[in-house]
Amino acid sequence: MEKIRIRSEGALRLNGRVKISGSKNAVLPAIAAALLTREKVRLRNVPLVKDVHTILTLMKGLGADSSLRRNTLTLEAEKFASTEASYELVRAMRASILVLGPMLARSGKAVVALPGGCAIGTRPIDLHMNGLQKMGARLTLEHGYITAEASKLRGADITFEKKTVGGTENIVMAACLARGETVLRNCAREPEVESLCRLLVKMGGRIEGVGEDVMRVRGVDELGGAAHDIIPDRIEAGTFLVAGALNQGSIDLVDADPAHLSTVIERLRFSGTRVEVKKDRIRVAGGGSILPQDITTSPYPGFPTDMQAQFMVLLTQAAGTSIITETIFERRFSHVNELLRLGANIEVLGDKAIVRGRTPLSAAEVMATDLRASASLILAGLVAKGETVINDVEHLDRGYENIEDKLRGLGADIKRISA
């Protein structure tokens, strides 16, 4: 077990340039998409995070070869060695469910254990299963495993009851090899979904309406190989933007995509933070009084739930009271108790967190409970006076590539230590 130690005088000064890595949430479905073809799929700008290594282990068990050199990944699934994704491989990461659709569409059968991942509330996969059933799949759920069978999936008209990123990704992949046309309604519009669809089109998929609420997919007999650049990680970029808002210097984010962060940037500017935007970079500078505000999470292009914890830290330093309403996951306030240990004044009432600032934070030993909570504790540690120690940082490694090295390069006193 490793920990992260942060030392701070409370007055944060970060300056410099930070390169934003490829998106963790975009690369995982792109890796799963390689199961749709016998040919090679090459992905560039791949983040070197734990979740990537986890899904590559899963892909190897299914028979896919992979080669990861620097940030370029080459995959080839010429044939399946197995059509079962076991619990041992799936339990660590929820995105493992994304192999269900492509494996079923290509091989006619898939057995996938119910996924695990961060403990942030119920994230049911019934929307995935309902979509596949409408396409003719026979599904059974026994002993913690989903078994899906279909000699050939067929096109269908599918309306998602609510926005689902994983469900949209799983069904659009399966539809690419289905017979006939599939119409998907109420699709998730996240940039990561759009990135996957762009890859599928490069592979020969016939998709209309990419990035829109309704997509039409005309199935083809087979898909081919392709090369694809993974989009920048908007949540990593957002995390560094909040770090900049908290500090008295300025940070340049390079290889970022401001278009994917419009709501976050809008909220930062509302807080009084100076944000300058160019084509592929963002400059952020804090130092003034932080204004309170009310925030409600919602599907893209709304305020992302994955930025809720980081903004909560920012609002502990605001001159007034703010309210954060979480509408996506019902247990995504687990970081609040740890922020309270650092001196924050936060009250949780159902799906709302009332954040009273401006509250000086003081260092303490805290526990990371999930991926984004880990990032929020780092941000809090940067402005808490004294030495903060964050335990269970393996959560952090799932989605952030060398975050402590990047922060140290900006001037933070941060170090990974052995437990």
C-alpha cells in the first residue's frame, strides 16, 4: 500500500506548464472495440494508468494480443481464446462490461461477470442488457455472471430510459455488426462516446448522428483495423483547472480540449477565476476572492459528476455558502467525511451538500475512497496547512497518469511514500 504526502503552508503557489494525458474514459471503450475485428487497431495518446493495464489483462484472457510502447497501443484479436470474462478480471473495473457487446456481436456468445469499480452507488447494467435483448440476444443472469447468446444480432429501435455512457457504448459497438439498422435514442453525448464512434467509423462502421441524441447504425458483415488518437482527459484537465483556481500563480494546460470543458470553465469564471482559452490549451490563474455558487451535476454537456468532488474543495474556500446537488450517483459524497477531517464545513442532506466557506483547512491523515475523491483530497492537501497524508492511493492510479510528478513540476511539495 502506498500513500501520498503533501506539505503546504496553506498559501498555494503553483506556476508552470502541465501536459494533459489521454482520456481514461475514452481509451477503455476503444480497447474493447478491438474485439470487433480480426485486424489491428492502433491507439495513440494512451494514458499509462492502472485501468488500461487492467483491461489489457482482460483482453489477453479473451485472446487479444497487445503491445504498449510509450503511449501507443496496438491490439489484435484475430480469434478468441475464450468468450468468458471472469470475475477475477472484471471485479476491479466497471468498464470491463464493455467487452459484452462486441464479443457477443462477433462470436455469438459472451459470458461476463458483473463488474466492480469505484463504490459510488448503484450503477445498474440493465440498460445494457435491455438493449441487447431488443437486438435478439438471449440473456441469463446467474451466480454473478451474465450469459448472452445470439447467432446474429439484428437491428432494433432502442430508447434508453436514461442517459447511459456505458450502455450507449456497448450497444453502438454491438450494432455495428448486427443485421439491419439499429436506432438508438436518448444517447449519451459525452466526448468519450463520440470518440468511440469516430473510431468505429474508421473501422468501417456506418453510424449517423455521432454526438447527437439519436444515432442510426447500419450493420456490416465485418469491421477492419484503424488508427485513432485518444482525446485529452477532460477530467484530469478539470482537476488541474481547479488547482489553478485555488492557487496564487498560473498554470498552462497543454494538449487539452477546451470544447469538452465548457461547463467547467463557465463555473470557474463564475467563481472569479481567470481562464484564458486557446485551441488546444488553457491558462488558469487564481489569487482573488472565490465566489460561492450552486452546482447541479447532470449528463454532458451539463456539469460532470466526475468534477463534483474537486469543485467541493474549491467551494470550501469561497466567500459564502454553496450548494452542490448530485443527481447521477446516490453515494458520491464519500469524500465529505475526509474533507471534514481537514477542517471543511460541509453538511450533507440527501442529494445535496451544503458547503460553507471560507474555511481554513489544516492537514490530517485521510483515506481515499474512490478515484475522484482521491483527486479532491490532493487538491485539499495542497491548501491545507501542514502535512497531509492520503491513504489508499491505488484509486488515484486508476485514472491519473503521474499526477504527483505533474504537480511537483508546478511547485507542489508532494511525494509518494510506502505505507
